[in-house]
Amino acid sequence: MAKVIISQVRSAIGRPERQKRTIQALGLGKINKSVEVEYTPQIQGMVNKVSHLVSVTEL
């Protein structure tokens, strides 16, 4: 699997609870925080649900 860097670029304040939990599950929570993860189908699905709040960079 390819590694990617997922960065939170927008706030989760005022978003539905489901999106807030998805951000937490990705290991994010604050703007400009980044995590390096393997781009599995599960991670890809979570990124698709909160794509308006995060950015993805391939390594």
C-alpha cells in the first residue's frame, strides 16, 4: 500500500457528529495537524467522507 500524508485544513466545529468522529478516527483534531498512514480502502473511504476538511498528499 502507498503511504499518504493527511492534513486537516478546515475546522470540524459546527459539523455533524459523524464527521467529527471520522476526523478523530483519522488521528486529526486540530487545523494543520498531519498524520502519515497507509492508503487502505478503509482510510480512503474516511477521507472521502471528510474531503472538504482535509488534504491528502502522496509520498
